[in-house]
Amino acid sequence: MTYEEALHKLAPAGQEHLLQYYEEINEEQKKFLLRQIEDLDLSLLELIQDGAKEVEKGKLEPLGAVTLEEIAQKRDEYEKTGLEAIKACKVGAVLLAGGQGTRLGLDKPKGMLNVGVNKELYLFEQLVNNLMQVVKKADAWVPLLVMTSEKNNEDTTKFFEENNYFGYNKDFVFFFVQEMAPSVSYDGKIYMEEKDKLSTSPNGNGGWFSSLVKAGLLDKMEQLGVEWLNVFSVDNVLQKIADPVFVGATIEAGCVCGSKVVAKANPNEKVGVLCLEDGRPSIVEYYEMTDEIINSRDEEGKLLYNYGVILNYLFEIKTLTRIMNENMPTHVVEKKIPYMDEDGSQVKPAEPNGYKFETLVLDMIHMMDNCLSFEVERNREFAPIKNRTGVDSLDSARELMRENGIEF
Ligand code: UTP
């Protein structure tokens, strides 16, 4: 792309400022900048033309879960089915580690956070420890795919390497890098990071499967015989990965996907709820539900929309491959975006200063024909670290680690 072509592309969208330093930068930087402008998807900006809005939801209905009591009764049977699948290498695990953890304000990958007190214990390490429990039980390695982003790939891969993969078999660890999207100010101007670099951020965790395919890992999984992928977040220290009971229950239910859920702590808890939308499984955020829906109860007084998701899903690869090219909704999310100001100085805002564009793994659930809602005990499996203090923080996670007998 030439300078003129770039200007022609940017001007109608009011983004000419991206070329404002063009005369100051060297030839190589010019090429680099023009390549980014060429690849830029300006259609994303239309999403914020009338301010950020969410996609309208369809008709909502409750979706029951297999409950803790039901699971306890069939535990051995589910576990046997799950372990057989794991032994046959039919289950892979996908660690979503491409996020930036802006709420925690870290300047390194979230998985490098030391959650230990008396000894060093990194988030990545604890997740590997959790997975090792299954590996030992099944006496088989579970392929572990780690999604990173351009921003943290180098640090992440180096950290695994330096720590000898925390005892995991490195032949079963595969890294892949997710894609990026531009970050914009509230008035829709794309921020710049450097004079030759547009500000971009990871484009959400919804693109994990297409990025995995682009990295050639679907072929690899097929070679290994993997049929299911268990997707999970980096920041839940109690995360059970490739849980054989969950795998077995999903297979036995004949479902194409499963989602771990916890009973809500109270009707207004700010979690995404797994329910039905226009007859298909769907995860609906608390702010997308009316008070009436949030508070509706069955004859026994139990909340009808009772099960919140914890970002632990099991997907059948066959179905993922089929839906891979379908469009997913893009969410416009307010975030703190570091940028370069008019004078060329770097600014690290303390408050949100613009939007990022993200697709979300939770939207994949609505693309599935069915989904097993699988209840787990909150205090055994859900200790997310999202915030610096208070709810879902390192402190609350440590308390739960203590409760679960994890040494740290
Ligand atoms: P969050 O939505 O909590 O985002 O991610 P985050 O980036 O970790 O934190 P904040 O919101 O900026 O504070 C849930 C999971 O999805 C991954 C994260 O790494 C985490 O495991 N994720 C998120 C990605 O892999 N890529 C993304 O673009 C965003």
C-alpha cells in the first residue's frame, strides 16, 4: 500500500491522524505503518458510531443443570467414561492466556503472577499442577494448547521454558498466538502506540479456535486423535482441567458441548447465566436480563436462571470445525488503553479511556445445538483472580486455596 492509498482508506473514516508522523519516520518504519493500515478492519469502527451497544437478546427460557446431587450418584460411571477418553488422547486442554489482565494492572502475562506466600507458586504452575492430577489418574498426557497474544507470547513461552514446563511433558505443550484488533478513543479515533505503530489489543477470547486452526494445530490434534477441547481461563487457581467426570457426563449426555456452572450466590450476582435463547443454549449477562427474569423462581422457590458460568467449557472438535466460519458478535468493551499523546509521550491512563473490540468464547455456546450444564461446587473449583483487591482478587483466591489444602 502506498501513502496515497493509505490516506484514501483512512480519510473517509476520519483516521488520517494515523499518518501524522509519516514524514518523521524512516523507510522501514513507513513500510511497517502502511502494512498495518492495509490490514486494518475499519468496519469495526461502525460498532461505536452511536456509542457502544450490545446485540439484542432473543426469547429467554431457563436451562436446568445436572446438579451436584445427580453428579454424585453417577460419579464413578462418568469418571470411567471420561478417563477412557483421556487415555485414548481424545481430550485436549486449551489455556486462554492471551488477555492483558488490565484490572490487575500487571505488566507481564497474568499466568506469571506469583500466588504463593511461603514459596513461589505461579498461576501457570498451579494450573499445570491441577492438570497433572488427571494425567496421573489417566496415566496419559493431555495435550495442552496455550493461547497467547503478540503482547505476551515471548514472555509466556520463555517462562514455560525456563521453568521446565513445570514438570509437564513439553512434547504435549503447544503455543499459538491470537489475533489483535485496534483500540480507539471514546470519539472513535484509533490510538497510536508509537509513531509507526497503531495501538492494538488482543481481540478477545472468542477467536481461540480459528487462531488454533491458523497455527496448524487442528491438524496436530487430528493426528493425535483429539476429539474434544476443554477451554479454560488462566486466572482461576482452582480450575479443574480435563476433569474426567465432566468429560464423561458430556459424552454420556450425547451433547456437543458442556459448560461448568455454579449456583448463583444471590439473584443479582454479576455472572453470565447459561440458559436457552430462542431454543438454543446461550450465556446471557446479568445486565442483559430484566429484574423479572433474574428473580423468577420455580414452585420450590429455586431460581430459574440459577447457573452462572466459570469459563470452563468442553467442545466437540467436529462441531467447532463446522461453525468455524460463522460470524460471532463483536463486543465493544471499555478499557484503560496506554497510548502515545500528541507530543509523543507515553500515557498510561488510570481510568478507562476508550474501547477495545472483542469476540467472546461464551458466544460460541449459542452456536451449539445443545450444551450440558454441569454444576460444580463453587468453593472447590472457582477462585478467579480479576481485581487488585476485594471480590475475585488474589486475597480471595488465597483464602480458597487454603480451604482446598493447596500449599503456597
Ligand atoms: P478476561 O475477560 O478476564 O480478560 O479474560 P483479561 O484480559 O484477563 O483481564 P481484564 O479484563 O483486562 O482485566 C478471561 C480469560 O480469557 C483470556 C484471559 O487471558 C483469561 O484467561 N483472554 C481474554 C484471552 O485469551 N484473549 C483475550 O483477548 C482476552
